[in-house]
Amino acid sequence: MYKIFLTIVLTVGLSAQMVDGVAIVVKGKAITLFDIKKEMEQAKIDSKQASNILIRKKLEEVETQERKISVTSSEVYDDLKQTAARNKLTVSEFYKAVRDANGLSSKELKVKVKEKLLSKKLHAAIAYSHISQPNDHEVEEYYKLNKDNFAHPSAFSVIIYQAKDKNALQEKIANPMFYSPSVQSNEQVLPYDRI
């Protein structure tokens, strides 16, 4: 009886395939054989390219968590609105165009946009962390080498007030918080070269 059971177990064990095993460990996070196979099928690439993509994603995921970088749903929606506007579409038309072209639902598209924004924020944070702030000596040296740039401002920000009633205009000058519908304001930036 024991021999029959052992024979059955060995036969089943020899014909079994590994469905999901750990292939790569990145900073304590596992990438499985199933993940690699899934990436290969979705992106239609070989195993080496799929492994590289998954390793990069895991590294970005870990760094994002360590740096506490996040993306809000409003940031995702703003990016979608900007992309739709660049393509001269409304957001709903953009969703439809993406669904028709790539077969992505709006939820999947939002996930992709969130990943893109997280990656962008992460790369900006990494780049910014490697930039050192200039010390006082470096600032002074830069000023001395570029005095012509600091001789006058490049532009002036002004607010032009207009009113038919001189008293309302005087009141606005005396009290900037004063509001009157007869006083119109117009903010402008005047370049130095044009003054």
C-alpha cells in the first residue's frame, strides 16, 4: 500500500510544472515567474526585457514608498484633462479614443497615468536630491560675474486702476482692500526693454 502511494506521489511530482516561483528579489520584494510571463504576454517581449521592466518597476515602487511620494486623483484627472486638451478632445472623448485604440478602460488608463506621474515625481525627487544648494561664496561669485543681469529688473508687474469717479480711485489708493464696482483693475507685466 505504501509503495503504491509513493509511486503515485512520485509520478504526479515528476509531471508537475512550476506555476509560480520567485524568480528575482529586488530590495526584499519578489518578482515571480508568473509576473514575468504575464509581462511577456502583455508587452509581447522576451523574458530578459520583461525582467528588466519588472525590476525597474519594483525599484521605483520601493523608492516611492521610502520617499513617501504620492499622486492624488485630482492630479491624475488634471493630467488627463491636459492630455485631452493637447489632442483637442474632451475628457470623455479621450477615454473613448484610448479605449478604441488600446482597449484600455478608463480605470486602467487612470492607473497608467498614476504610474507615469509617480515615476515623474520620483525622478524629479532623485534629481533634486543630488543638486546641492550654493553657499554664500558661490552666490557672491555668481553675482560679481553677472552684474549686468542685476543692473535692472527684466520686467515690472503692475496693476492699473481705472475709474470714472476720482474719489473712488483715491479711496482704492488709500485702502487697497476697498472694493467698488466702478474701479476696474488690470494686472500687466511690462518688460524693461519696452518701457
